[in-house]
Amino acid sequence: MWHNIWFYVWYGLAALCAFVFAVRSYGKRSRLGVFGGNMFLAAGMLNIAYLVRIIVKTYFMASLCTSIYFVCMDLVVLTALQFVIELTDLKLLAGKGRKYVYLFLGVITLADAALLICNIFHEFMLRYQYNLYSIYAIKFMYVSKPMFRIHLGFTFLMAAVIVYVLVVKVLEVPKIYSGRYRYMLGGLLLVLLFIGGYVSGWLRVSIDLSVLFFGFVAPIIYENTFDYTSKGMLNSTRKMILEYMGTPMVLFDYEGYVADTNRDMRDLFPELNRQRRISIMDFMQIASFKELQNTMTDQVFEWKNDNADDARMYQCNFTCLQDEKGRKIGHLLIMKNLEVERDMLTQLYSKQSFHTRMKRIIEKNIYPITVVVCNTNGIGLVNDVFGWTKGNEMLRRAADLLRDNLPGSAVLARLEDGDMAAGLAEVEQEYAHRLFENIREQYRAGNDTGINTDLEYGIAIIRDDSKSVEDALKEAAESMHTKKLMNVTSQKSSLLDSLTQTLTESDYETEEHVERTREMAVRLGKAIHLSDTELGRLALLAVLHDIGKIAIPHTILLKPGKLTEEEWEIMKTHTEKGYRIASASKELQPMAEYILHHHERWDGKGYPSGLKGEEIPLLSRIITVVDSHDVMVHDRPYHKAMSHEMAVEELLRCSGTQFDPQLVQVFLKVINDEV
């Protein structure tokens, strides 16, 4: 009697276990959770059906419960097959194919279930006999018939498919990831062994012990399905991360001896491979850490491996490890190679690495050194429309273009604000300009988003040690940001667009005049070898020099005849008004002084300050010449356009009085080349 009670207890517990994890699986609210829940639910029903079969006392109930038990067995195998296919993501069954396979197996299972239910009344699959002398809980024993062997064949066929799918998955994935599948495969083979032994009579028992496995393996399957990443491969993954993190690391245990290292640390200190037990004090002596004062406090210090052929500087982080109660449990030393730190997105060097490598070039007196800072325009809109993945792809492509098109000796880095920098030894500004215009064209050609994006850049030249790398970076970045103001793909251009639109609506100035002035000013600037920063400012000044006119009454601006003396005094205030407009904007502030003085004269009779000669800013002098020439050769409400020859005569006549005579000579060469 008592041993029968224990049968009831164990099968009841197995059913309860399966039902609990069925609820937990459904609670995951995922497709895999639903299939797992179905499988655990079927396992619980199987245990309940078998438990009831043990308890029943009549022939009819024994027949009924046995049929239900085998139907539940079909359901367990069917749901297990579905679960394994979903878990392993079997490629052969994708899309509608998987749906049709599930439907086909479901129909066969229903047909088999119908036959088992009919067996209760006709016994064409199983017949029953009462065993009065059985010492087990089951008194009614069944004897199989040929039709029952078809049922067993179907069940074992589906089980064989499950085994095959798991074996394939175990063989195709790396060992550290295959644990979850190996555990399930091992459990399934164990269950099949018990079932085969029980059905064949090889195991001389009168109860099916395999049913218990279906319930009690539920937590194992659940853990290896939903919690495997945080448990099953954690140690292996941690070890791999430490080995391949690219940063030397050594861990000391509670007693102060080396407990673990990674390959980067062993490469740096080969003694770690040769000696088995090294104390922290021994290691400090091996490494000659002069900056490490003691081992009782956290410290950050720099260390250089002077003994190596290629000496490198490291930033060392020494940390005292403690448990939750503040007790010392060891020490950790992590060493960052300051010369090979890379940006994770673009794989370009960090700013610190850029400075270190550029310092080496400067120490060799390899001049001139060109520093270029560049950035992408329009990426924000790409991120909004296509997502960050596409935006990051375009940033990586820009970095790849730098690597592919710049000389192999170029030092490339991504700066802290997201800009990209390039350092080019023995390269002049004009050559760097051609290189980056080529890169720019390739970047535009590779844009498949339909969004107007561009690559903007600024250039600075280091000709001797009077200019530092940091100063060159700032100068190049300023030049780039100035150009961004005029680039329609840049968000920074919105302010300039607004101002120039207002000006063209207020004045007789046209977009064509502004563009001609900008183009000719840049040509003149290149002819006198202005820096890239000055060229960027000059182009912006060509657009903005008359911006103060938006504050001048239209009656004065658009008056076709000669202005009165009072009107002329009001008109002359446009330089000061433009100065105040530019000064109020952080982006335009560097242009304020040039705007203020663009109506000064070489002889000192201009306005507003009466500056003369080289007291007048160079960019203002350039705009004076270029703007005046464009006004001469194009129609205005108050005069007709001059011929080219007459305009040249006028420039020569006013050279040395209104205009810088040297600029006039260079400008005439520029326009004569054009003509």
C-alpha cells in the first residue's frame, strides 16, 4: 500500500513541476515561450493521465486512461518537435513551409488520437488483462496489437526527427554555445532509452519511469532556453572577452599572487608564462612600476616599456578589489595603450593617439604638416529617416574613404566631438585640398539614401614648431565650421539662409551677384595663397558683407537716383549694423570685424573708422575690390553695366586711393585669365 502512495506522490510532483514551468513559459509572452508552454503543459497532462491510470480500479477506466495517456504522449512529442524547431531556427523550415509541416503533423496526431479513443470499445490496438498478483500500482496490463505498433512508429519517428535536429545544431555551432542543445539532446536520449526499454520489456518494470522525466526535466529545459546566456556560457564568454579585449590585464588574489592574466599582458611580460607563482611585489619589480607608490590604494599612473624595440606609453589603472562588506579580495591592473586607442564605430585612432603619433612626426622635423578636420553633413536627417544603423554605416564609410584615399603614412583619428582628423606629413594645402575633394565626390556618389548629405573639411598647415598640433586642429575645425555655414546640407546653414534671403528681398542684391562675388573672391584669395581658414572666411564674407542693409529703409535702398546727404549717412550705417548682427551670433562672430571695415579705403577716406592701407583687414580689402568690380560690370537701378575694358580702367584709376594696389594687380591677372 505504502509503495503505491509514493508512486502517486512522484507522478503528482512531476505533473506539478511541468505545469509551473508551463505558466512561466507562457509568461515570457514570446513565440518560443508559447511553444515551450505547450510542451510543458502536454508533459503535465501526460503525468496526470498516467497517475489516474495507476489509481483506477475498473477495466473500462483502465482502457480509457491508457488511451488518454498515449494521446498525451503524441502531444508531448508533437509539441517537443515544434519547440525544438523554433529553438534551433531550422533553416529548412522557414516561412509557410514550417506552418504546413506543423499542420501535417497535427492532422496525423489527431488521427492517431481518434484511433486510440476508438480502441476503448473495440481493442484493435490494445487489449487488457487484470493481473491480480502485480506488486506494482498498475493492476491492468495491456497487450499490444499490430495497429499499436504503427502508433509507436509514428511517435518514435517524431522523436528521431527531434534528435536529428538537435544533433545538427550541436555540430554546427561553436562548443561554448552548443551546451543548451547538448543538455536537451542528452535528456531526450535518456527518456527514449527508458521508453524503449519499457515497451520492449528489456526493463523488467510494470510502470513507465520515463513519464517522470517529462515532468522533472521542465526546469532544466526552461533554464537552458530562457536563461542560458546569463548562465551556461558566462564563464567561457568572460574568459574570451579577457583574452581578446586588446588591453593588458592581470588579476591578483587575496594573498597577493597572480591569479589570472590575458594574452596581451603575457605578451608584454613573458615572465608570466615562465613562472608559476608570482607575487604582486615580484611583478612590480619585473615591470619597474616606479609611479606605483603602494598597493593599498587605487591609483592611475603612466608607464613606458622602454626595453621594447617599439616603446609605447600606457595608462595603468590599479584597483583594490573589495567585497560587499568592504573586505579586500584582491587587486586588478588594467593597462591602456595610449597610442592604439581606437574609436569603436570607425576604428580610427583616438585624439590622444593622434597627438602621440603627430608628436613623433614633428620631432623628426618633417614639414610642412597638413592637418585636416572633416565631418559629415546631413547625418542627423539620415538617422531620423532610416535609423542610427544607416547613419553609423555612412560614418564608417567616410572613415573607410579616408583610409583608402589618403597616403599610408597619414595619421587618422576620430576626435571627441565626432569630427575626423587627418595628419599628412610633407603635404601642402593645395594637394590636401585635391585629395579631400576627391574623397568628397566619392562620398556623394556612394549616397543611396536620397537625402542630400556631404563631407565638409577644413585645412591647417604646420610649417614649424611655432604652431602646435592642438592649434592646427582648432584652426582646421574653425575653417570646417565656417564652410558648413554655406553648405546647404548642413544644419548650420539655416541661419545664413535666413539672413541672405532677407537681404535679397530687401535690396537689389541678387543671388547671382552674391555667388559671383563669392567665387571671384575665393579665386583671388587662392592667388595670394590664403590659408584654408581665411578662404572659408572670405567666402562667407562675400555672402555676408552687406548684411547690415536689412536694417536700412527700403526707400533708401531701392532709390534709383542719387541719395541725399542725410540718406547717404543712413546708408553708411549698414556696416555698423552688419557688425552688430554678426557679433550677436556665435557662428558669425569671427566675421564681424571684416563686415565693419569692408567700405574702408586704401587712402583712409572710407567709413566707418577711416582706416588706411594695411590697417584695413585683408579680407575686407579683397571684398572691396571684388564687389566693386562686379557692380561695375552688371546693371543696377542707378547705372548701366560697364564694359570689361572700362571696368579695368576704373580699377587702375582707383588703385592706391580706394583699392589696395597690390590686390588690384593680382585681381586683374585673375580676371584676364578668365577672359
